[in-house]
Amino acid sequence: MKEIQVNVIDNDLEKAMRILKKKIQNDGLFKRLKMKKNYEKPSELKRRKSREALRRQRIASSRGRY
């Protein structure tokens, strides 16, 4: 797990919180916490993993078409 760090400049805490939330969201931490919160059946886990793999393949293939 990588370290997420945000610098607070001029005591602007609200801006620092927005930056922190964005970094956490981009890292996928919220998604991982949500998945850990509830039990996922093994069949659902396998189905979700395959859907995510297909999505990644589609994204990678669309990037290669330039």
C-alpha cells in the first residue's frame, strides 16, 4: 500500500481535504473498503473479476488504436 500525503498550504484545510479525497478515490481505496464491508459469494467474486478484466482489455485495446 502506498502512502498518500497532502500538504496544507496557508491553512487552507478545505482545499487540502478536496485534494485528499481525490487522491483516495483515484487510488481505489474507497472501492476496496466498500468491497470488504460486505461478504461476496465466490461466484459473484469470479463474475466481478471477469467483468473487470474485460473492461481493462477494452480500455487497453481502445488506447492502442491511435
